[in-house]
Amino acid sequence: MPHPDDITQADPLPRLEWRRHVLLPLVLAPVLGALVWLVDAPLFRAINAIKPRGDVGRELETVGQFGSASTFIIAGAVIFFLDRRRVRRMLDWMLAFLMGGLIFYVVKMLLGRGRPELGDPDLFVGLTGTHRTDDGELLRAIEGVAQLHAMPSSHTTHAVIAAVFLGVMYPKLRPFVFFWAGLVGFLRVLHGAHWPSDVVVGALLAYPVAYVVTTRFWGVRGLDWVWCRLIDRRASPKFPEMIAQEPRA
């Protein structure tokens, strides 16, 4: 019977292309974010001036929820019924979602970037800074105030995490899901919730998190470790079985 430590020995996974999929996005995030920040105000006004109405507007609101909990549930149901042998891989998406949510929430608080409703693309108060609104309300980023948590865009980060997971699972879907993730970012600006640079930084920070967690089976392997170490030491880890079921390129 395999020991839980065996899941890290003779790793059958392909070599992680960390320079391309991890280092490059992390380097580009501050660089491209800074470049877009220089044109945040005019770019935001141009995009926000588009006002879809009626059925189109309502449909776009639905489309903009890609990557949310409802997407996770629907995708999980589809995988369960059509590709049940791989449904355990939803653990990778779940872990990436949770890790990303925690990491990006911390970044939001550290930056304290004001949302467009405050009217100033240069407003970064930091963790301990404050901002007084025109109505006299004093906002503090450290208190979790949404108005000072613009960067990175959470909707965009979760959409990119969903796109990476689904693209790794089903490569033929990659153009579609990445286009959808990009559309989510565009809609966050269109709806006035974020500056364009919030979206750019969110997408580039989310990609390496999702890529590493998904391609290295961290969710699957993490549950193996917890189960075999803390719950049933006689149990066999599922990772070898899962990797054996993965389609080969």
C-alpha cells in the first residue's frame, strides 16, 4: 500500500515551466499595471461611456459572474455527469480560489487603492492610510472598506483562475474561457467598479497562482496528505490514480 509520502516521489508530472507561467506574469503585473495606471482615467471614461441597456445589459451582468461560486457549482455538475473520473480535480480549483482570495485580499489592503466612485485614479492610501469622502465619511483600508479595495479586481482574479483550471482540464476550451475571463475584466471597468489597471494587475497575479495549483494537483495532493496523515493512515492516496487518468498530449 503506497505511503502518503510516495505522492512526492518519482513525480510523474511534467516539469513546471516556472519562468513562463510564474515569473513572467509576476514581473509583468507591476510593469503593465504602472503603464495602464498612467492612462487609467481617460481609458476608464471611454469604456464606462458605453451603456448597454435592456436585455444586453442584463445578459452582460450574468456573463460578468464567470469565476464566481455559481460557475464553480455549474462546472462541477457538468464534470460530474460527463467526466466523473476527474471530478476530484475540482479540489484544485477550490484551493486556487481560496488561496487567490486570501492573497489578493491582503494585496488590496496593503495598497488601499480607491475605486472609481471616489474619483481619483492616484488614490493609494496603503494599509494604515485614510481617505475622507466628499460627504465627510472617513475610510480606512485596514477596516476592509470596499471603496479602498480596488486593486486587484477580485472578479477578474477569480475569472482567470476559472479559465486556467478549465483550460488545463480541457485544452480545447482555452480560447473560449480566456476570452470570457478577459470580458469579465472589461465589464468590471464598464460597470464602474474598477480602474483598468486593477483588472490588468488582477489577471497577471491570478494566472501563476492558478497555474501552479492546477498543474501540480495541489488540491488533490493536499487532500491526500490530510486524509492519509490525519484521518486514515491505512488509506491509499488518490493522486497516482488521478494522474494515471489524465489524458496525454
